[in-house]
Amino acid sequence: MPIEPCFVRMTSQNSLLLKSSEQIVNSPEFLAQEAAFPDPVLEQHQIDLLNTSIPSKEARHALVRLNCTRVALHGPSGTGKTALARWLAAQLGQPLLIVRTVDLLPTSCSGSQRVAAMTSQARHQGAVLLLEDADFLLHRGRPGREAWEVAIAHEVESALSKHHGIVIASSSLGEVPDPGSLRQFEMNIRVDYLREEDAWTLFMEAAASLNIEDLLAVAPRELARLYLLTPADFVTVVRQARFRPVKSLRELYVRLYAEFSLKLRPGRRHGALPLQAQAIA
């Protein structure tokens, strides 16, 4: 199936699902009724390409039949954590309420009021609650934590102890969460950089969506050298192609190499798992 500019094909059914089921908390009362999201719910074919420590179908089974209600998602940025959360919520037939850390910071009302409103809205809607960028929950033991992180963590943990719905917390920090933080969750899923064969699958789908025909111009072993690729890299390159056309497979490779190179900058954390020691040609 060819990859579309937004990475996956948007069907009218999925578009309606996103519009009606995904809401983002962006007001003190958390009353946002609708929000437009550019990426549709991923189909099973593409969810299976995500490099997860627990297969997506197994995670769905745990949520549906084992009454698992606390899920930790962690891994490098762009690897598909939010997409996986969206897919899981869709599989459960529940709305997805997305709350980011910035939404919990005190503004016109206190942090405790905002946290209480978050769980109240999720309960009222029967929604899966996704806490995005929840480093304050998944990396509580890291040095240099700010006072506001400690305060929010306390408020959220207190609220979640009384919340009986499904909660997914995600973090894009490179390192693996500390054991003490993970003990608060029943399921721990790491979403990592793409496997070689899956990166090649997305590479071919991207080429097909861009109507590139010289499919033998780049060998799989060449793409394998870009060992830090994520689904988001393909999203970025295909979207940019609308304004900067990609005319050959080699040019597509060069664009992906540029995304890969950004992760090799000094001081950039690549993740906690061992990296492949490969020379980049």
C-alpha cells in the first residue's frame, strides 16, 4: 500500500473517527470539544511496522481482556508512540483524550484543579487518557528535576489513583525510565527506531507515493546504514516533497540521510539501547 503524504491513507471512516473521538485539553476547564489532527488512525499493516517491545496485538489483548489500565510508552521522538495510543483507543472503540504536560501547568487556575478536570473529562467521555511528554511520571528519579515537575507528578499520581479508566503515559527522553517509575504501570512498551526491514518497507512505500520508478537505485544495505530512522522521518520527507519534489530514489535516500544526520549532532541522545557501529558512506 503506497504511503501518503500524511504517512497513512486517510479513509472517510477514519477521518470521522478522529474528528469525533480525539480531543485535546487546551483550556483551564478542559472543555475543548474538537481538535483537528493531521495523522489518521494507523492501519494494522503500518502499526506492525513500529518497533515495539510488545507486539501491538498483544497490547490490545491485555487492555481488552486482562483489564490492564496503566500503560507506559517510551522511546525516541518520532517512533510512533502517539500513533500507537491512537490505534489502541480505536481498537477499544473509545475516544482518546490527549493531555500534554503544558496543559497541566497552573495558569488561571491551580494545577490541582486542572488535573482534577482532566480525569473528570476522561471519565465523563469514557475516554482513554493519553499523557504526552509525561517525563515527570516516567523519569521521576532523574537528577535535576524542577520543582514544578515534582508538584505535577504528585497531583497526577493522586488523581490517577482514583481514576478507573485506561491511562497511557508517554515520554520521548532517550534513556529508559527508572524502575521505580515503571512500577506504577502494568504494561511497559518501548517504541524504538525502525528495524532494517521495516525501514525498507516504508522506503518503498514512500517511493511509490512519490511516483518514483527507479527502484533499484538504492540497495537495502545502504538504507540499513541509516540506523536511527523513525516513521516521523518518512512523514517529514514525503510532506516536504510537496514543496521540494523528490525525483529519484537516490534523492529520497539523501533526504532521509539528512534527517538521520540531525540525530548524530554532538550531545544528541540516541536512546538507551546499543546503537549499531556502522560507517556512514
